[in-house]
Amino acid sequence: MNRPKRMLLENIAWAHETAHADAQFFPRLAQGQSPKVLWIGCADSRVPAETVTNANPGDLFVHRNIANLFSASDDNTMSVLEYAVRVLKVDHVIVCGHYGCGGVRASLLPQSSDLPHVNRRIAPLCALGQRHRHELDAFSELDARANRLAELNVLEQVRLLRQHAIVCERDEPPLVHGWIFGLHDGLIKVLASGYADEGETQHAARAQVASLQAA
Ligand code: CO
């Protein structure tokens, strides 16, 4: 059986099972959406937003791209943000990166001539890596450097989102959180919580990273 056909059969099975478990599920879904969270994640197939947070259809408004980048000059990203914040009125914007990110790793390597779009997309990541060159150079392994840059990238996207007018000029601005997903254990680590005690959270997260690296 070809893959699309298998997927369609799985869809039929899922629709039946879901309706069987909750007869009102699809009628409710059809009435409209009111997600409380905008998820900005990596396009990587291993980090599906709903699956890793045990969320359901209707829970998350999702935007994914290579290396979970927020770019104010990109109408795709901006239209999602604008709609989520101004129309859906989400309470939270979560930037979720992940360790082992190919996009982040690529930004530390020479450009690939057959990937002009990717090169353009990850240019801000290359610049971020340059800005943190000294810290990153402390890691001898490329993968460790990429993992630290993946964390710095999440924090950078959080910073950019928090200062953007669409976010900060709303009467009650949504909280912007920075998370990172571990492929090795499936767990999410909080890098920036969005809450008032963020300094503590960030400090705890950094201490955790440091102790993991020392181990
Ligand atoms: Co990725």
C-alpha cells in the first residue's frame, strides 16, 4: 500500500475512534476555534506540537518553520502572529526549539549551494552564532555547539517577539515563553517562562544545562 493511501486509511480509523470516544468532538470542532496558545516550532518531523504536549485539535495555533525562527519581514510568520494575537487573542506564545536541530547545525557549517532558500532563512542564525562565537567556541564538538546555539536561538526569538508591536502593544500582552525539546528523552526544558519569576526559572534552566554538560 502506498504511503498516502495508508495515511487516508489511518485518518478514517482516527475519525471513527475519536467520534466513538466523544460524540460531540467533531460538532464542537466545527463550531470554531479558540486556542489559547500560539506555538512557533521547528518544521522537524520529530517535534509535532500536539503530540509532545498531549494536546488535541483546537488547542494550539501552530506555525512551524526551519529552526523555529521569528522573522518580522516574513509575511507567513507575521500573518500567523497577527491573527493569533489580534483575532484569536491567545494568552501564550511559545517558541519551542529542539536539540539536534538540523537548521541550527547548518548555520554553523559552510553554506550549501543547492539550498539558497534555506541559506537565506537561516542567515539570522548564522549572525546569532557569530555574536556568541566566544561562548560557542568553548565547545569542541559541533553537536554541542549547535545545541547551545539552539538554546540561544530560542531566547533570541523570544526577545524579538516580546518587543514586537503586535505582542507588546496589546492591552494584555500574551506571555512569550521559550522552550526546548530533547529528542533523546522527549522532555521539554523551559528556557524563558514568560512569568514574572522568570529570572529564577532561567537561572534554574541554565544551571541544569551546566550540570548536564558537566556530567
Ligand atoms: Co529543527
